[in-house]
Amino acid sequence: MHMECTDCLDLCINMSNAKFEVFVSSRNSQYYFRLKSGNGEIILGSEGYVTKQGCLNGISSVKANAPYDSRYERKDSFQNYTFNLKASNGEIIGRSENYVSSAGRENGIAAVKRDAPVARIVDLT
């Protein structure tokens, strides 16, 4: 198999393994989601929700807004780069992990754009 074919196969496998995990925090009993890329890394996390349905609605909003670059708020501080994904009303619907470079952050945004619309939902509650 040519190298290009292997890369495409890896990309397809990673995309199909992307998932939103829904869980309840033992700290405050609220529902949260996290988006994991196909390699298992967390690429987006949510705020706390009082109900599971609210959490599922948050996932739907992420899926709808993720493809649009204008929905990403990029934040910079000394050796710490993050982003927030916002809904069309400006409300934050997801927060990134911390990155040590702006290039790393851009890779994180690209992963959310790629994975969120097709990610399955896994209920861990």
C-alpha cells in the first residue's frame, strides 16, 4: 500500500472513532460532554449542565457550529493557547485543552471541525 493510502486510511479510522462522551461529575452532579478525537485525545470540553437533555442539546450545537471558523474564539497568553467554540448567539459551547503553541491550537481547531460533525455520542452515565 502506498504511503498516501495509509494516511487516508488512518484519517478515516480516526474520524470514525471520534466521539462525544457524556458523563456526570462526582464533584457537582452536573452533566458534561467531552469530544475525543479518533486517537483518544480530548479536543473539546463543555460547561456543566443540570440535565442530560441540556448536555445533549449542547452537543447538537457543537455539531452545528464546529465547521465555521468564525465560531472559534482564539485566546493567547504566555506559552498557553486555547480556543472557545461559540454558538451563533455568542454563547460558549465548548472549551479547548491548553496548547503550548498557536500551531498546536490550530491543529486542535482543525480536529474539532473535522470530528465534531460526525462524532458519535457515548453515554457514560
